[in-house]
Amino acid sequence: MRKLMIVITLLLMATPAFAKKNCEELKAEIDAKIQAKGVKAYSLEIVPNEQVKDRKVVGSCDGGTKKIIYTREK
């Protein structure tokens, strides 16, 4: 039981680190995944939450203050 409490405590302490991921780093990871699927014509853009509107969000970064937007180009 004590080991379980230690694991839970460590996971809770690590959670803020995941939520505050650097936007450029996350964008690069998403870009690599999209390219691995063979998609050629697209763009990724980092925008503040207020500018998202109805665009497709593929990631959240900087503690949830910014979003990464995916746009498929023709």
C-alpha cells in the first residue's frame, strides 16, 4: 500500500511537467507523426487560445495557454 501511495505521489508531481510542454518541441513531435503518415501538404501553427475559433487543434502547450493548429493545404 505504501508503494502505491509513493507511485501516485510521484505521478501527481510529474503531471505539471507534461502540461507545460514547450510549444516548439510539441510541434516538432506532431510534425514528425504527420510526416510518418505520408501527409505532404499541411501546416502547423502555434496560436493563443483566443485565436483558435473553429480550426482543428492537434496539441496544447505552455500550460494550456496556446494551441497547435493543423491546416491541410490543397
